Amino acid sequence: MSQPEEPTGPVNNAAGADRTVGDEFFVGYLPTPAGHRRAAVIAVVIIGVLLAGVAGVVAWAQRDPGTGTWQSDRTSSLEGVVVIAPYALLRTADESGVVVTVILVSEGKFGATDRLRDHDGKTVRIRGTMLERDGRRMLEVSSNADAVTPLDWPVARRAGLLPESPRPLGRATLRGEFIDPKCYIGAMKPGGGKTHKACAQLCVGGGIPPMFVTRSQDGSEDYFLVIEEGDRSAAVTVIPYLGDPVEVGGEVEMRGDLRVLRIDTTTILRI
Amino acid sequence: MSVGYKAVQWTHSKKVYDVVIVAGVLLYLATFIIVGKIAWRGDRAISDEILLIRALGTCAIVMLHIVLAIGPLARFFPRLSPLLYNRRHLGVATFLVAAAHGTIVLGYYHGFGRLNPFVSLLTHDADFGVASSLPFQLFGAMALVILFIMAATSHDFWLRNLSARTWKSIHMMVYACYVLVIAHVMFGALQAERSSLYPALLAAGVIGVTALHVAAGLRERRIDKQPWAAIDQDKKGAWIDLGDCRDIPNSRARTVCVDGRPRIAVFRNGDDLCAVQSVCAHQGGPLAEGKIIDGCITCPWHGWQYRPEDGRSPPPFEERISTHRIRSRDGRLELNALPEPPGTAVPPARLPEEMT
């Protein structure tokens, strides 16, 4: 039989009389001696001040989550040409008529390539929610069956949105981080770094196109869509390095407004 | 009052203790979230889920530091014993806060994907050979499992059924848990965050907890390193001269160390002296730092009681501890270092007249 923390009647009543100044003794099931109560109150106040102080300082010092936004409460509708290269992209015209490339992804941690493969090179209207950071746009395609509607545009209108020939910018060695752009651009803030690694691996493993981000001294960032030789997806190659600071070499080219890095898979180095 | 098991046998001090814990947790979380929302707002606002994950995670770490600091602090400042008394409640609360952190992480970072969140947690790509790629979330998950085991076995039901020794061994895993939590932070958040404040705070916490434990350990070691020498040996064992016992306050005890044996508590009960092992049958509390209350030796940790004359808990309780014989010879008091079987009645020794 085990002792309860409150013993039965005969043992717990006279302790108060037994307690004298300088010989106080605390027992949880008896009234707390004044000295112990005073010490406990002081300790609790000190701990409370420490708790608030640590919480405030730790919360204040958090890293900048970036300026990404996700208009998850508003449905956007974009019209343009789907390009699978090798990830799902939409070439569309913005409000001022300038052709922009929007990365397409699905809801959750999934890409949209398989869903849109049959629309490669065709004109469509796509509904979803928009994410944007530093001018880089992404559309999370709605899971509704009618989210993608084929459009029958005149050839001339469609031609203006067809992919241009890549413009080579030369070989480069870049330092930065492989990211899953959906979270980084606005789905999670912050959506990069070591603490995001596992999530990024799920995203890129689920088909969201991997990107590479470099940071300048002034805090500005450049984004590169990452592919491999032969315009193949680089997902499998970069998954182990997502979230880590790395150095990587490859060929850089512009595809319209989209900067693309064709990585040399033998050059990836953690730094 | 009961001698059976209850989920929690509420006392006033337990209620106050738990209210303080809840208030402390809410204070921490509210401060963190409010400051986090002020520091980063508008387009640069941190996701609510991430803010909550960070608030809960850091709160659990702070609580773990408090849990670990209370023990040694109460050794140095006995008036802090009210903080120690219900420390298990703080431990369970630490688990609950850490579990909330882990649950949101599991759903947010490992959910919504092609894998079961648990599969994702256990299999996400990592490289054990590279510090920047160590799977820090696994360290956190292992720490959470330890906290769960400790919280689930925190009740006296388990203490009784697992034996005090096994129970204590399980709960010493808190130190493994602490190491895992430090690794979780070092190879996770510290690699992602840029402020040097975080490693500085973590280092302060680790140094503080380590220093308190080392200081408390050295203090105990100093006591153990001064064993009392035997002056006589017979078939009952070695006899130790207790010297002048007038300085033992009434109802209090003196600690006697014998090489290689558990400490002995020599209690003064009026003009009588009695000796028992100084290790409480409950959680190994130091009975020599206890007090005789209502005729019973009372443990300073949780108030468990034993009769000085036979080391037995008063009915209806059944705990027993070893007793030691004390004899009066030639005006001197001598203690036998060999423990009697637990619960053995031994006659008290009367203080010689010159010592009263």
C-alpha cells in the first residue's frame, strides 16, 4: 500500500504547533510556513519576469519571413498558354500587357504538371489562388474539376504567349538555397531554411518545381527555376539539399521573364 | 483521505501550483505571440501556425530548464521546497506544451503531402554525416517520447508497481531528453535563424543547468567524502562514535556517512536518539533533511512518514525503511553502521546526561 501525499487524520494536524521561526518545514498537505510562502512567491515573480523577458526577446529576434503573400481568400483567374518545361508554367499577359510566366502548382504539397500535361502548348483559363513574392508569381490551381478551361484563341493572340527561345547568360557558380517555391513565395512564412527542410522535401517530392534563391548583401533575392541537362526535372537531385546553404554550378538562361538554372549535378556542395 | 490511488489528490498547494503553471504558460505564449506580431507585421507577418509552433517549442524548452533547475536550487535553498514538491505537475505540463508543439509541426510541415505525416517525419531525407543536414526533428521526436514516458508514469501507481529504483531510472531519462532537446535546437532552429541571441540564450541555459547540478553534486560529494570512522567492530557490525549530539536540534537529524553504504539519519526526538536509513522509500528523498512531525520522521520531498522507533509508516500505510542500532557506552553514543532489516524495531538511545 502506498502512502498518499495527504496522510490520514492522526498525523497531520499538530504540525503547525511544531513549526517555529527558524525551523520551518514545508509539507505539501499542511499549511505552508510563512518563510516558504514568501520564498515561493519571490521565486514565482522572478520566474514570471524571466518568462516574459525570454518570450519577448526570442519573439523579437526572429528572422525576416520575407514579403510573400498568399491570396488564399480570393480566387484568381488567369488566361494564357500552358508550358511544361519540364514543370507546369503559364505564359500570360499581366495588366499592362507584358508577358509573364506564372508557376502552376496544385493544392497541398503537389505539383500541377501531371494535371496540365495534356494542355501543353494550349490556351486555357485557370482558376486558383495567387501567391507572390518579389515579383515572382505562382498560381495554386483549384482542385475543382472546372478549374482549367480550354480556350479557343485566334492563332495571333496565342502566338504572342508561346515560349521564346532561351537566352543563354553563361555559366555561373551560385551560393544560396534550393527551395520549394510554394512555401517560400508565400504559403508559409518563413518557408525556407533548415526548419523547413522536411516540408520542402514533401513539396518538391510531390511535384512542386524546385527553385534556387540567392541573397545579395543588400537583402535582395534572385530566383532560378532549377532543371537538369535535357530539360529534365531536377527534383530528385536537389531533394537532399533543400533548405541547406549550398554552392552549385550550372548554365543560366532566361526563358522570357523566368531565370532558369540548368545545374551541373556534380557541383552541388554544402557550405 | 485515502490509501488508494486517485488521479490527483488535490491539496491547496497543488491547486496553487497548477494555477501558477497555467498562468506562466499563458504569460509566455501571449508575450511571444504579441511581440512576434508586432515585430513582423503586414506583408512581413510570420504565419500564425509558425508563430504558435515557435512559441510552444521555446516555452517547452524554458519549462524543461525550470524543471531541471528546481532540484539543485531546492538543495541550496530549502525554502524553495514548495516548487519541488509538485514538480511532477510541471513535468507533465512540459510534456503537454511540447506535445502541442510536435502535433502542429507534424500536421503543418509533414501534412498535406504524398506521405503519411509520421512516415514523412521518420523517413525524410537526411544525412547523418553532415551537421547541416542532421534530422533535428527526429531528436525532438525522441525527446517528446521520453517526456511522454515520464508523464505517463508520473503517478504514484507506477512508482509503486515499477519499484522506486526502476521508476527513478526511467525518470532519470530527463537528462537524455535534455540532451536531445539541445541537439534538436542546435541542428534545427539555430541553423535557420540568424540572430546570435539564440545561441547565447541556449548556452546560458545549458551552462546554468549544468553549473547548478555540478555545484549540488560537489556539495553532496563533500559530505560523502567525510565518512565517519568505525571505532569498534563486533558481530553486529561496525560501531561509530556519534560524538556530541547536543547540536542536533530537537525533531531534526544529523547525516552520518559510512563508506559504501547509504547515508544514515540520526534523529533527535526529545532526549532520545534513533537512526534510520536516510533514503525515503518513495522517491529516495533525503530523510536526514526531514523533521519529526507528530512523532513521525517526515520526508522533506513529499511528506512521507516513518515511525522513528521501527522505520514503519503509520497505519494504514505499509512502507518500511531500515533502522540502525544506537547504544550508549561510557557516556558516549555509538551508531551501528549495519542496517537492520526494514521495519525492525530498535530501542531509542537516551542522550547521556552531560549531553542534555
